[in-house]
Amino acid sequence: MEKITINLLPPEVNLAQKQGQKFYKIRVLSIAVMVILTFLSSTVFALRILQSQNLTLAREKFEQAQGKVSELKDQEAKLQVLKSRVTNIRQIKSNPSKQSQLFNLISAIIPPSIIVNSFGADRAGNVNLSAITADYLSLDLFLRDLVDPQINEGKIGAVDIENLSRGRDGVYRTNLKIK
């Protein structure tokens, strides 16, 4: 069976309806495009905000890391100074100077009754010694030990007595230059 349709409307209305359906499709399509564009632009805007926050956090972390690096560089410089000092101390300990050798030698042979007032050594290894004692025998023994090559291990070449005096109190005062 065939369907019979009767159209009582003028053809202009039909034509207007067809054009209206085209415009309806165009409007729906344009609204869909607008909705999609709005969604995409809001998504891009949200991503931009999120990225700017991430960049801000990354910058803060970078600045903190730079601060830590500069602190560590300062500590590294201090450690380098300390390391060089330790190296110098080790070298000095392994190669004792003439002054320290003479000081150790004189400290070993000086009798307990002699009191050392001052002890100075120059770069050449010469020692100036100022001492006092009430016992002249201890002073005599000390001077003999200083010039005896077996006791001084050949480290003392000469002993000059720059001053030797005895005060009214019976105390002997002497200034020696040891080479």
C-alpha cells in the first residue's frame, strides 16, 4: 500500500521549511562548534594557570637549590682551607724544623732546677734562651751538656753566653745564644 499524502500548504511554505531546517542544522552545528571552542579555550586557560603555578613552584625550588649550592660552595671553600692547613700540619710534623728539634733537645737536657724565662728561635735555627737558677752546678751541667756533641747529637754548633750574672739574692741569671 502506497501512502497518499495531501499537501494543502503552498510550495513557498515547504521551501521555507526546508530552508529553516538547513538553518536549524547550521545553528545546531555552530552552537556545537561554539561549545567545543568554549570547552577547548577553558581547557587551555586552565592548563595555562596550572603551568604557571608549576613554573612558579619550579622557580622557587630552583632558587632554593641555588641557595643551597652557594652555601655548599662556601662550605667547600672552608673545607679546602682546612684541608690545606691539615696538609701543612702533616708536612711540618713529618719534617720537623730546626727550631722544633732544638727546642726538643734543650727541653730534654735542661735540669729541673733551671727555670726558663724566655725561649726564642729565629728562621736560621738560632735560639735565644733566658734562664735563672739558684744552683750553679745545674747551670754548669746544662752548659756542658749543650756543648757536648754526644749529648746534643751534633745539632748545636756553638753556645754564646751573652750575659751571666749572680744577684744579691743568690740567683744566677743567664742569656744564651745557641747556634
